[in-house]
Amino acid sequence: MMTLKKTTLSNEQHEEILQQLKTRFDQHRHRHEHVDWEDVQRRLDENQDKLWSLYQMEQTGGEPDVVAFDTETGTYRFVDCSLESPKGRRSVCYDRKALNARKKYKPETSALDLAEEMGIELLTEDEYRQLQTLGEFDTKTSCWVKTPENIRNLGGALFCDRRYNTVFVYHNGAESYYGARGFRGSLSV
């Protein structure tokens, strides 16, 4: 099981993630047209624990980028913007309850457990749909999304993908896992 205990970055990791984030920010201006990188970096410098979480998102293949700015709270929202579900977060069932329910062929972890370890949140269905307005994501993979309690209490969980230029929402048993299904996360800084 992937275990992430350390929550601080070395100087090298700090510089590496800031450079990766700035490069991606500059390459995809359409995701954040009215946001200045200097303001984003200032918030990151003030929130080193969040920078650690962004580093984890990057290391697992998420390619996090700024997709929103909340004028009321002054926070920037980063979301995994990799074209397909992050490679380092696939083959996971939905949550701990589902993982514990599996008798055979258990995955290493669950989406909710790994997200918590990384300090991020799974996208909701609405957030997933919003991301899809910024590009075409998950045309070959799929992603677990936050599932309403009434569905989860009955053993199900929701996932989304994009096919035929349309975003689809599906259901599956929460204990299921597939090599092409992962999860996308978000982080407010």
C-alpha cells in the first residue's frame, strides 16, 4: 500500500513542483485567464502543506493546474488535468468499507483513502463536468467521483468518463476496481 507519511518537501522537490506548476500554468492559460502566477505562487509559499499535496498529485500523474479562483475566500482551486485518469491512482476501489468487503483480489488501497493521505478531495460530479468544459479528459479511462450517501449506503459508487463528446455518469459496486479507473482530485490553496 502506498504510504505517504512525510508532509514536507526538500528544497529540490519544492523548486521542482513550483517549476512544473508554473510551466503548466503558462501552457494552459485558457484554464485560468484572469489569474496571475505571482499571486498563485504567493499563496503556495504561504501554504507549504498544500504544496506537498500538489507534489503528490504530480508524482501520481495528475498534472494539477489552477482551474478556479474564489473571490470570497481568495483561494485558488487546483484540479488534476491529466488527459486520462492519473496513472498512479488507478486500480483502486471506492472507499475503505469497499476494500474491507473484498474477500479476494483486494486492490492496494481505495480512492478515498489515497485522497485523504494526499490531502486532496475527490471531484464531485459537478466539478468533473466543469473540468470537462476546459478540455477533453478521460476519453479512454474513467474516474470515481464523490458518491451521495444514499447510493453508497446501498453498496454503489459513481464514476464518470467522456465518450462520444459527452460526459457520462455511471454506477458500479463500490468494491470494484479496474486498471483504467482512477480518480481525480482537487485542492484549494
